[in-house]
Amino acid sequence: MMNIGLLGFGVVGGGVAALAAERDDVRVSRVLLRRPKEGVPEGTATYDINDILNDPSIDTVVEVMGGLHPALSLIHISEPTRL
């Protein structure tokens, strides 16, 4: 099972979560949000990127925020942790 952390939960992030929910080999473990949002899988919401970066159970981080900021900043923050 691959555990993923989503950075964002808009149209694309919601679609990724929906696809993952249909599969047995992928699970959304955490979702980074800027503010509360309906439809986020229960128990996965966080407002701190470190909750995703420091979670050893997360195999892959997927950036689905759209736009340049804050997505680019979060990617730069995560590089030393995930490379």
C-alpha cells in the first residue's frame, strides 16, 4: 500500500483522493489545507506541512495546489526531507 500526502484539496486534489479511494493499493494519509474544507477524508486534514514531511508512513507527497505560491515554497521546504 502506498500512503500519499496531498498538498492541496481543490479540484485536482479532490480528484486524486477520489481515485485513491477506489483503489486498494493507494491511500491518502494526510491532506495539507489552508483552511477547513468539506469533503476531505476524515482524519487526514492538517494545516502544517511538517505533519506530512515528518510522517514516516507517507511514501509520496503530491503537490496539487495550483499556482506558484505557496506550492513552490512548500516544495523547497520538503526537498531536504524527501530527497
